[in-house]
Amino acid sequence: MRTDTPPPVRLTDYRPYPFVIKHVHLDFFLEPTKTRVRNKMTGKRSFGEHALMNLDGENLKLISIAINGLAVPEEEYEITPEGISIHMPAGEFCLEIETEISPETNTQLSGLYMSGGRFCTQCEAEGFRRITYYPDRPDVLAPFDVRMEADKDAYPYLLSNGNPVRSGNIGTDRHFAIWSDPHPKPSYLFALVAGDFDVYTDSFTTMSGKETPLAIYVDKGDSDRSAYAMDALKRSMSWDEDVFGREYDLDVFNIVAVRDFNFGAMENKGLNIFNAAYVLADGQTATDADFEAIESIVAHEYFHNWTGNRITCRDWFQLCLKEGLTVYRDQEFSADMRSRSVTRIKDVIRLRSRQFAEDAGPLAHAVRPDEYARIDNLYTATVYEKGAELIRMLRVLIGDTAFFAGLNRYFDSYDGKAATIEDFLNAMQLSTSEDLRNFARWYSQSGTPTVTAKGVHDTIARTYTLTLKQHTSATPGQPDKIALPIPLKTALFSGKGRRLSTKLNGQANDEHLLILRDFEQDFVFTDVSSAPIHSLNRGFSAPVRLVDGLNDANRSALAAADNDPFAQWEGLQTLARNILLEMSKDEDGDHKDSLSAFIDAIDEAYTATIDDPAFAALILRMPTVGELILDQKDADPSKLHATRLKLKRAIARHMQGSLVATVQHSDTGVFDPSAAAAGRRALKAAAIDLLSGLQDEHADRIYESFLSAPTMTEKLSALNALANVENGGPSGEYFDKALLAFEEEWKDTPIVMDKWFSVQAMSIRADLRARLHRLCSHPDFDFKNPNRVRAVAAAFAMNNPVGFHAPDGWGYEFLTDIILKVDGLNPALSARLTTSFESWRRFSPDRQAHAEKQLRRLDDANLSKNAQDIITRALA
Ligand code: PHE
Ligand code: ZN
């Protein structure tokens, strides 16, 4: 184990920075191996006597340093591994520092680096210090001017934040451009791009009538594939005006697509930088899921302009202030653009599969933690996804009017400032009579609460008493939990499935909001003539696990009757989970009765919702192995997988006729990316997936569907289906033939080839292990490209539980080998891959032993601080 683990950063250690930076002027002389950066900061000490100024810096070569025009003698400053300390004079200063960096050898993709022969930057969270010495913390805000100079032919476009000021030639070979960003910003929002691109342009007229040019910079030849992202951008701009009253605030807005990127995208002021996978799309090369992701990420980054940029975070503990709120905003946008209920279901699936798993393991942390070891590892499902749920819950708790009043107050009070969660909650508190002090606990307490319900009907008093209890298991560093306010939308149904109007606290309604504030509480409904069935946490009003206390017969009755699509879907998922767990407990039983009742319920719901294909597709979706693991101790993923297959097979057998009809349907005419058309394709994919469970019976049909697929969505769903047939029959041959054809067609289009890699990494065919090794030695596999590494390693470790958790441990070993290779190049990526081990203690003892062995191997390898942080916590 490493002994040099750094002490954690603590929220309580926050101290304001003792200097103000009034203005920053950056001058870049761009060369791949030797870029010169001249950084001129003006400012003054804002408080305190201490004359030392500490600036962050990492991997910088100092060329010169001057204060107020005079070179600083060596004894006046000290360079440390973390930065530089300079003795400052009293009063105003102009500090000029020149450094040299090598973008070409920067494989971490943090700071200034090269991607596809272009310069680009990534500064969140602490990348700016890899460009120049600076107080690289989000509470130091300044207006930036940027001048760039570079070779004209190689880098015809020179972009930075804010507004373009001037550009021109320098001699015959070089040119320059100057950009100015009037909005004070923290260094993590700085961006620079230089290179050659195709540019897709458009414009948007804002609510106050200002015409704003918009541009998307992409690889040569890709400009047609930017149309959807541009359309999503314009819809986002207009939606943020309509729903939140937020207008864009610069003269231009630019998006740049790069292929080497650690995350999805980055909200740099006026110059968003995107992973190309979340920009480029057309029907031939992108799936509907890609279109959906592009729409939501474009919106997310744009929405950050107000929630993140205009109002930023005081320190990184407040990360959820911008991320939770912005995810909430992009979820609402998608719900308005598409189907609200389908969007909500997908958000819940994502929350459950990623965040609940995180909350249930050694990496659990609060939405606003009070300490962290490495900031890069705080970009988690908890901060993002649970953070968004807290905003949604807050809205349910205080109501729409107070919610929007509070948000406007927040925008008014903190515009141009670096704020905290307390600031946000104060703004909300001033707009509501609901006491939010207890609600704030949601931000500091980790772990997912479990709510248990039990109802008792009193025939004589005509009351229904619902007893609700909440419990949250211990998480790392938090052995004891307090009660949280949990808002639960609740309805009561008659035994025949009719929604009842009942009274709670004298108020009559057919849906009530219960707020469970204590560990245990009774809610008494009056006017209830016969024993009802309760439906709780409707719309997933609180991010909790629910033990509803119903029997499956009641649940089926509810699922058939409920007019709330989320509740209906949730009821069927619960039924599915129960039957899957029952079947895996008793493998030899035939479970005939429960199986046929379940399948009837699915079939009935399917038939009833077929006019809403996107929703019907979700009805056909069975809980994943990853979700089932959460409900089990000593889980055996292979067994759960086999059980799941058995259930899917039974459904397919029963519904074969209608599934085949669905598979044969294909839209004709021009490609339509709309939610409605995507819904039809999603249903087709769900049907193909179920039919593939019948092994080779439908192999010809599926292969035919691959060959004739008019869209990437249909191509990939057929390919996935072939990848999911276990035996060596015709599907195997078809799979390989299809892969060859796919590779031949797309070998020159990297983001499409990523799909080719990942469909194989997610396959469950017997040759998986050999296949993975082939993939890693494929000439196009590249350890330096995160998309490609994730296409193999993350697809395998996060979406192939059968392979990853192979009983003899080879899956864990394979991932570990990759982590060891990636870590030296890109610590953020290796740390992310390492989180795949987060649930290791939930598995059967033999698997735990294998996982622990690999974690120890990683622990002994002296990896990066980022990876080490995850390893240490996983092993703790
Ligand atoms: N702030 C980015 C987002 O949420 C995510 C990100 C974090 C990107 C760190 C790069 C580095 O949109
Ligand atoms: Zn974000």
C-alpha cells in the first residue's frame, strides 16, 4: 500500500483567498511541444497582513517572473511541487509570469493538450494550473483577455472564451486572435482551441432581440452531422428563456467537438468543448440513444451558463450546486422535448443502476461531502444524479410558485458570485414557509433511505392507517443516520383498481403528498369504505428504496389499473424483481403460477400501451443483473443472469406472435430522429432482444434485420441481439459476419467503431475472453483515447456482469490489466475504471476473493493519486 496518501481536503478548512485578481491577460504562443504562456494578472491584497501569494502550478517550466515591471529576484519566490509562493509588495500589483508547457505530451487530457492535431483545453476541476501559475480555485473570479498566436495553415481557427475582439496576420506564416470575456469567471471555465475544422453555423435571437451567431466546430467532413446538436442548442436557448427566464449573455456561442476527452462535455464560458460522440449524429451513424444523449448534454452545458458560470461554486464541495441543479434542468428540458413519463422512467433507471449502487458500497458519499481526497473523483452519480433528485424533491416539497420565486431570488442575489449550498437553500427558504433546515440533511447524509409501508383498514371507522418507516444503513464515515423529510406522492385504489378520493387531514383528493419526517409515522386517511391498495412514491417523488408491503396480486391489480405511467411501470418492475429473486432462490422449481400471472400482466400492459411504443418498450424491459444485485447478499451474477434469461424466454415464448410482428416493422422514408420515431425503434429493439432469448430460433430473422437495417439504431439492436445468444449455433456465425461487414463499412469513422468495440465487449458468447484480447490488440485500439478504452473496458466491466464477474476471476484480472496500462497515461480514466469494483463485497465469497486479489494488485502498483483514492476506499 502507498504510504504517501495525501491528507483529505476538508470543507471546514475553507478560507477565502487573500488577494483579488482584477484582470487576467493571457498570451499564448502555440507550439505542440513548446507552448509559451505569458500570464499578466493585476490585483491587490484583499485582507490580511501576510505578504505571501500562493499560486497553483503543476508540470510548468518557469521562464520569467516580474512584479510591476521588475524581475523578481530568486529569493523572493519559492517553487514547490504544488505551485509557487511569491513575496508580494503592498498595494496594487501587476504580476507577470511566463511559463512553458508541452501540450503534445499531455496524455492526461487535463490542461492544454493536443487532440487530432489541434490544441484544446480542459480545466475543470484543476487543469488550469497545468497551463500557468494561478489561484486555481473556483472562488477567484476575474475577467480574462486572451491572445493566441500560431501557425496559420495548421491552426486557422483560434478560439477562446467570450467575444472575439481582433485577429490578423503576423508575417506570412503566423496569425493571431484576441478574445475578451467580460464576465468574471473562475479559471476552471477557461478554454482555448486552435486548429482546422469544418464549421456548422446558425444563429439565435434572444428574448431581448439580440441576434447571436452560433457555431459548431467539427472534423473536416463532419459538418452535416452537426445539424442535430445545433437544433438542440437553439431549443435549449429558447427553453431556458421560457421556463427559467434566462437569456444568453455574450455576442457569440461556440461548441467544439474533440475526440479525446475524459467526460461528456465542458461548459467553458461561451466556448463549450464536447466529446465528439455527443455532437455528431445522423441516422446512419448514431443510435436514438445517441440523439437523446446529444440533446440532453448540449442542453446541460448550455444551461450551465447560468447555473455554474454566472453563479459558480465557492469550492469543490459545492459541486452539486451547479451539477445537481443543471442535471435537474436538463432532465426537465428532455421531459418537455420528449415524453415526460418515458424520460422520468429512464432517469430513474439511471439513478438506480448507478447512484443506488454507489450509495450502497464503499464509495458512498454525501451529495455535498465534507471531505475528499481527489477532486476528479467527485464527479459521481451521487453529485449529479442524486443532486438532481434533491432539486426535484425540493420543488415537490415547496410547490412550483415558491420554487421559481426561490430560484429567481438565487439568480438575483448571487449573479457574478461563487456560492454555496447554504446560499441556495437560503434563497429558497426566503420564498417558502416550509422549514428547510431538515431538508438540508439530504445534502450531508449519504446512503439511500429505505421506506417500509404497512397499511391497516378499519371498516367501522372507515379509516386507512398507513404506517411508514424510514431506515438508512450505515455508510463509510456515517455509522448513525438521522431521519430525512421524504415526500411521497400517494394514491389509494380500490381492490378492483379504481383510484379513490380519500381525505387526509381533512383534505379530499385522489392523490396526496405525504411527508415522512420521522423514523416512523402514521398517516390516517378517512372516508375509506373498503380495504384499499396503496400506491406510494408515485412519479418517484423521493429517491428512496420502497418496501411497499403489498402482495403480488395487489401489485398486478394496480399495474393494470393505474393511470400514472410511472406507477404502472414501477409496479411491473417490482413484480419482475420479485419473481426473478424468487426464481433464483429456487432454481429447480417451475414457478408456474407466478410466472404465468406475471407474463399475463406484461402482455396486458404491452397490449394496452402499444400506441405509446417508447413506453411499451420499457414495459418489456426486465430489471438488469446490476439492479438485482442490490437486493441480494452474496449475489451470484451468473445465476441471476441465467434466471433473467429464463424469464425473458418465457415472455418471448408467450408473446412470440406480436414480437415478431413488431420486429418486422420498419419506418420508411427519410430518417426521423423524433421521440415518436425513436419510440417505434425502441420497441422493435426490445422485441428483438426478447426473441434472441429463444437462442437460435430467430437467428435468421435477426440477421436479416441487421442486413436490412435502415438506421444505426436498428443495426445495433440486431447486433446486440446476436451478441446475446450464448450457444455456438447460427447466431454465432451471423454475429461474426455482421461484425465483419460493420467494420468494413465504418472502419474510418471512430465514433461508430467505438460501438463495434463495445458490442463485442458486452457480448456473452463463449469466446468473450479471447475476443476481448483481440479487441485490445486491434490496430485501432488506443490506450490514449478514452472513448476507445471505455468502449472496451467500461462496456465490459459495467455492462457485462456475466463476463466481468466470471467465477474464476478472469474478468477482474482483465480489467486490472487495463487499469495498470492506462494509469500512467490518464489517471482520471484509470480511477473511473477502478470504480467498477465498487460493489465487490456484495458478491459470492469466491468472487470476493478474486476481486480482492486484483484490488490488492492495484494497491501494490503505486498508481496515480486518483486511482489510489478509489482503491483505498474500495478496500477499506
Ligand atoms: N462540468 C462538466 C459537466 O458537467 C463535466 C466535466 C467535469 C467535464 C470535469 C470535464 C472535466 O458538464
Ligand atoms: Zn455539468
